[in-house]
Amino acid sequence: MKYFPIIILFLIGIAGCSSKSNSNRKPVTNIQISHSNNIISSGNDFTINISSRVTKPKIEKIELYLNNELIETSSDASFSVNISSKNYLPGKHIIKTVATNENNKTGINSVYVNILSDIKPEKISYKIIDRLPHNESYYTQGLEIYNGKIYEGTGNYGESGIFVYNPANGNLYNEYNNENQYFGEGISILNGKLYQLTYKAQKGFVYNVETLEKIDEFSYSNKEGWGLTNDGNYLIMSDGSSQLFFINPNNYKVEKTLYVTHPGGFVNNLNELEYVDGVIYANIWTTQTIAKIDADNGKVLAFIDMSGLLPTTLRSHIDVFNGIAYDKNEDLFYVTGKWWPYLFKVRFK
């Protein structure tokens, strides 16, 4: 009997702590998507199911967000919402719930839903129209043709620069050498200016396209810069991921992003880019494949197999296939690779 008061006091202490814990407990919700692995084919509907097993303190409301847009508010602990993926571009989309209980405590939970392209990409080959000389010291990062001249951006620390030359014979017209701390990446020409990315410095440079005089610099938050092109309004940048970034050339802010997808998933390692009539052509790094991408929605329209372009006997000192430029006058593409001895004129079949 002498232990009874101690036990009672101990139980009271537990009850008091439990009550306090419940009052401070954040409301928790569970989010489930009606499709397996949260993968949706573009154009299909899907259902978001929200549920909570927390009963005390009572949940007063649950707010459901899709990409930070409020789409539903409910006082029920469990509810469902049907969504049409037609209203969203392919890519990763974040679904978030904010639950608030009667003590005004909130709990946040989120999951991703992946919307993939519904277009099966074509398989396209190529035809070589001509084979031209290419400087084997050029570690090709960006390739452009402008006023009949090739503009080539090269990489590697201490070797990066921009070189302007005659495509027929490789004779050099002009060059600009980057400072040794910069590893040059993709280039693009827009409104009389040449833009150049760098690999890890998170910095880009702007030049007068005729003189290669540096006239401006800009910064970007991407950890790495890879490829660059433009659609006449925006600079379009890749960073080695499956995303493309549309940059306002007036203030260098990212105005929109696209995920590049096909029915099998996301296309990563997007590298050198070229925009032609609503389509973005992207070298896929370490492969001999070019992705042909719808510039409006990121859906892959075709994969272009460039294998066999350079004979294996010439592959002793070369690196990967990289570099693609469109010549509107001839309606064909110039392609090459890092340290390749040739520049090829091709048409896609």
C-alpha cells in the first residue's frame, strides 16, 4: 500500500504530458496518387486521395495545392480530387497539403507527380552531305553558323574561347580566349550579340558578334552551364539535367522552364542545343543521339541516331559527339564533336 500514491502520481504525470503532447501535435496527412509510382501519361486524368488518421486535436481544414496553386479546401479528414493532366505540361509537379487543427497548428506534407509525354518518338537517321576540316584542338561546346561563318565555343580550363572561321577550309577570321579560370560552354547568337555560358562559374558572357568584344556579364543559379540556343526571344539553356531554362536576355531572369520527356521517362544530360522553327535539337551527352524536342511542351518528337558518323579508325584522340548548328540557307545541319578532325554537313532523314 505504501507504493500506491507513487504509482498514482506517476500515472498523472504521464496523462499530463500526453495531453500537452496532443495539443501541440501537428496534423498529419497522407497523399496518394491513383496511378502507380505517381507517373501519369500526358492527357490522362488522375485522382489525388487525401486522408488523415489524426482525430485529436480535430483537423479544422486541409488545403490542397498543386504547384503552389490552391485547388481545394476541405474540412473533411479524408477527401479526393480529380485532376486533368491536360492542364499541365509534362514534368515534375509538386502536390502539397497544409492541414490546420483546432489549436491552429499546421502540418505540411508533399509528394511529386510525374507527367510524361504521350508521344512515341520517331527514330530518325541522317545523310552526310559533306565532310569538312575541323580543328582537332577545339573541345567543342557550342556551335553556330552566322552570316556564312562558323562560330565555335570551346571548353577546358586554359583552352576555352570563341573561334570564328570559314567552314569550307577552317581558316580563322577572329578569336577570343577566355581567362584561365573559366571553362567555356554553350554559345548562342541573338540580336547582334553572342552569349556564352561557363561550366561551373555560374557566369555568362556577352560579346559583340562582329568583333567579339566583351560587352556584358550575367549570372545564373544553375550549378552548371551546358548548352545554349535561342528562339528569337529567349535564350534557352541546358544544365545537364532534363530541364530547359528560358532566359530573358534583357534581365537574365528565367521566365519559364520545360522538362524534356518521352513515354519512358525524363531525358537527362541535355547538352548542346539548336532551335529551328519551334523545335529544339539537343545533343545527349556521352551518346551519339540527338533529341528532337517540341519547344512548347518539352515532348520528344524523335531521337536521331548519329552513330557511324566518325569512323572508328579516327577515334584515338577524340571525345564525345557534340555540336550542332543549323544553316537556314542550305537547310542542313553542321555537326561535330570534341577534338574531332571533321565537321559534317548532314540532313536528317
